[in-house]
Amino acid sequence: MNSSIVVSAITEVLHEHECAVLPGFGAFILRKNFGIANPFSGQLKPASHSIYFNASIQEDDGFVANALKERSGYSFKQASQILIDFTKEITDVCSQKGHFLLGDLGSFHTNPAQELFFLASGSLSHRFAQNGLAPEFAFKVWSPFLEHLDKD
């Protein structure tokens, strides 16, 4: 199975709805971390995203199957079956190899008790360079403010 199509559908749904459910398996949750500007140090921390997996959320909302349907031309029923097969593949590969890579999202692993857990990759975090901002941008923005503080 081409898992990159499923991962792309999950990513699309995460960015649109902040939650992507794999029916009967669990849900990926996208948490937005807001940017912070510290006027005293002159540092900017840009906004970023973190991905979490919650195995307790299993009720199908249909968003991932619909995204898969629209991306690949499958019927909704076929897309739903692909998701079921995909989650079975994750479980099977993890039980055999100990891990399953989900592209830029992260990877599933099994612990010694054969329980699945998810480790998110850091590639969804937005950094200065990804936003087109050079690191010295923070210093340029806050330099006039800091100079004003020094005079007081």
C-alpha cells in the first residue's frame, strides 16, 4: 500500500480541522503553539505546531476518508477500507519490526509490552527560516525598544 497518500490525507485534515481520526485506531491532534515576543531579551519565538496521538478517540468523523477520496479518486467506501487496512498495516509492521514511519508526521513504535506509542517528528514546527525570517530579524525588531529601555 502507498502509505504516503494516506499520510498526505491525514496531514491535510490536521491542518484543516486540527484532528484526524483513523477509525477504530485513534486520532492525531494538532496543537498550535503561539509565538512569543520577549521585549526584555529581544527574542522572538515563532508559532509552531505539535502533533499528538490519542488512541482513545476512535469514532469516525469521515474527514480523513473524504480527503483520501478527493486526493485519489476512490469512492468513500474504498477510502474507508484503505484506512482500515492502513491501521492494520501499522499494527502488523510495528509488531514485526518495532516501528512504522509516517513520513513527516512521525512514527509509531512498540514498547517491550507490545503497546503502540507515537513519536511526532519535529518537521512541522515553524522556524524563522521556514517563515522567511532571518534569525537576526528578532534583534532588528526589538533593538529600538531595548535602546529606549536603556535610556529610562
